[in-house]
Amino acid sequence: MQRNLRNHPSSPFQIVSSSSYITGFWGFIPSVWSPLLYHLHHWIQAPSVQFSQVCGKNLGQSFSSPSARILRRNYDFRRELVSVTRSMASSFENREVLDSKSASPAIFDGTTRLYFSSRCPYAQRVWVAVKYKGLDEIECVEISLSDKPTWYKEKVYPVGKVPALEHNGTVTGESMDLLTYLDDHFGGPKLAPTEESKKQAAAELLQYADTFNKLGFTGLSMKSSTPDEIAAAVAPAFDFLENALAKFSSEGPLFLGNFGLVDIVYAPFIERFEIAFGGIRNYDIRAGRPRLAKWIEAMDNVEAYSSTKVPRATLLELYKKMLENDYFIRVGVAANQNNSSGSSVAVN
């Protein structure tokens, strides 16, 4: 059940406008802070937290917090407060991450579940899609990638990766397959384009996605290279996107003009590359690419995506550790500098 902050009898706040003030006990605090205080007020009262969370309503229409679902709470924030609550959407402190010590949910009980990790770009693709389509019937269960529950591989998905979708007694994996599966088996806005003029453009961009990712991870893994050498290695990948963004730019700043499948496929990786290249390799992927810079800015206004983003500082520290250990080379998503072909492994 959705709850509206305005005039709610159990709330100590009265929302008036972003430039007004709250009356009553909290009268001295600008109303723009009220959602934060409201969460604190009910966090204190919250009886328990479930394993899973509601993946979220269609966030283009209303805001749904991605923090762990409190059993009796689901808030419907006013549209003008989204810019404030979006910062809360990037905070994962309240969401339980299931690890080797965690009990399993009631597996194969008829509930549709998305098993994911907020730090995995492949899983983020599907998480964004579920939010965008407004699939409240899907519960999101976050799995620790560094300390996975044994029951996940034994009982849910023998491959042991995320994302994975439990639906109708079966489990489906691989992010690209799952994006198609969501379009084929669930309602909500279609992810794939329906216009013939855009289908071919989408197919070309989707086909290039793995190449883009590998070039990006390879560039990040060039620890002994200069910024100029790194730039030369990765520039073709980002230039490809810059050129692709020109094709439907008259319709909007996103890949096919409007938000859809292609944006979902690329967004988690561009997000990480923008942070890691800038913060670790001293290379700005936006420099000289105005359309890519505009795309990044526009994507932050897509709430189904922005509400899934991990804080920049968290991702930066994570990638520093991964690069120190040559993680991307070891798992095969980056080419080894001493072996340009790299080692091929299946990825989600």
C-alpha cells in the first residue's frame, strides 16, 4: 500500500512546498528535508526488514525507495521532492545483503524473484529494467558476491552468478537474455524499440556492447601505461558511442532518442568507466564528446536508473582494489597486455 506524506495522520510533518516551512514541532526545518526525517521517524518504529525489496514502481511516474522493504511501509513521494530523495536512493545502508550466514527465502514458493547485486553492472541492467517496467510483483533479493550463500548455488542457480530470475518454477540467467525475457513475459513499457527505423540501430549497438565493455576494462587494466596510451586504447570505444548518439539526437539525448533497451545495456558500464577512468587513470571519457556528456546527464534524470546507482566513492574504492589485483584480466573481461586476445569466460 502506498503512503502519501501529505496530511498523513501518523506523520509529524506537513508538506507544503519546497520553498515553504513545516508547521508544528519541526517548524524550524525547511520542508525539503522532511522525507529524510520521515524515513528516520519510521525507521525507529519499523518492526522488521524482509530479505527482499520491492524492485520499484514505474519511477517515471512516482518515486519508490530502493532501500529494503519495511513490512508495513511503502511511501509515495511528491514529484518535486524526487531530487532530494534521489540521494537516499543511492544509499544502501538499509538493504540487507544475503551472505553465507543468511537463511534463504522460501525458494520456488510461487514468488517471482530477481537475485542481484547492486555492485554488479550486469545485474544492474535487469534491476533497472524491472524498475522501469514497474514490476512490483518481482521481489529483489541482493546476494553478496564475495560471500555468497551456499543455498544460492545449490538450490537456486547452479551457475552461481547474478542476475538470475526465479519465475514459474524455473530460473533464468544472463542479463541480455533476461531483458528480453522481461519484455516477453511481463507488462509495463517495452524495452526494445518497436519502430523499424530504430530496430537496426539497436541491433548494431547491442552487438557492440561486449566489445565496448572489453575495451573499457582493458584500458582500466593498463596499470603501467600513460594516460595518453590509455586514451589511445579506449578512445575508439567511446567515439563509437559518441557517433551513435548523433543518429537520433533530434528526438532526444539518449541512444534512440528516448529511454529504452540500449540505454539500459550500456548505462551500468559507462557509469563505472566514467568514475574509474577519471578517478584512477586520469582520463575523462566525456572530454571532446559532448553528446556522451549530455547522455550521462540525461540518464541521471531517469529515476529507474539513478535510483540503482552505487555512490561514486564506493565504486571508486571498489575498482581501485579490483584493478590492483588484475581482477578484470583474471576473469577474462579485459585483454591481458601480454596477450591481446585475453582469456574468454562467460559473463552475465
